[in-house]
Amino acid sequence: MDIDILDYGVGNLFSLKCALQKAGADPRIVTIIELGDEIDGLIMPGVGSFTAALRKIGTSQTKIFDLIDSGTVVLGICLGMQIFFKESEEGRGEGLGIIPGRVVKFREDVKIPHMGWNNLKIVKFNELIEGLADESYVYFVHSYYPSPSRRDFIITETDYGVTFPSILAHENLYGTQFHPEKSGEAGLIILRNFVKIVKR
């Protein structure tokens, strides 16, 4: 089982790698150039800027599309999930456009960034959340959130001045707006489920 964590200049990748090792995987941290063609799982992590991340990925976007098309299981975390969308209010540049909708900024009547623990309200079952209790608390750090144009992509929602999707899923594509690697037991359940999905 080969899982790659894509290093495109954002976030603390070491803590994510350690969390995945606890979940039963042995992932590699790779650049877009080193990214394998026949891997079983790909994680796109993220803390940082939408525009800067896209600039780093550059013309290698086709490599990510090819992996998704081939059935590779892909997990986007925070910014890594936001890149699945075509556009973001955060900055210029075109995202991957895999999930219909856009990324929008929180209203100014809440403290930004949304930082700290908040809970997940399960909207519908998905194998990524198997064994996860409704209202489980996870750790967020973000100022923007996904606004998909199709509700059937939404697995959990979270309230912070507005109700926003906190887990999305579609076929072999998964995304969390929070950081499972910083979310204690709840995050570990999600990462273990991701590893199980990759192994199938």
C-alpha cells in the first residue's frame, strides 16, 4: 500500500505523517515531481494560500487528475480540500474544479480565523466516518470554507456563524475542512478509515 503526502509548500507535514503512521500507514512525503503514478492513496494537506498552493502545483495538475481518474483514493485536508474547487474568494487562480461550487470567506461578525475545537454534525453516512460519533469535536484553523453547489457531496456540517460543510466525499475523493492529524481520537478514526479505504 503506497500513500503519498503531497508537499507543495504548505503546512506541517511531519505531524500528518506521524498521525498516519498511528493509523497503520507508512506514507512518503513527496514533491509534485516525485509524486508516484501508481500509488494507492494521495493526501493533499494544507495551511496557507489558495493562490500560492496552485502556483506551486502549476502545470502538474494533470498528474493529480490522472491519479483521481485511475481510482486513487485522494484526501484533501483544509486548503488541500479547497483546491478541489475551481475558485476561492481568497485569491486569484483556478483550482482543480473537481467539486462544483466555490470557496468563500466567513462573515465579519465572527472571529477570523475560525481556530480551535468545534463539532461535526453528521448529514449522511460515509465509510470515512465509520465509528465516528455524531457531534465529535475536531480541530479547525481556517478563514474560508467550501460551498459546494451539490448537497450530496456533504457528509458532515459544522456551525460557526454559518453552517458550512466540514467533510465532503464523492467516489474516491474525500475532503476535511479541519485537521484530522490535530483532532485527537476523532481525527485518528478518520485517518484509520482513510487507510482502510485505500487498502480495499
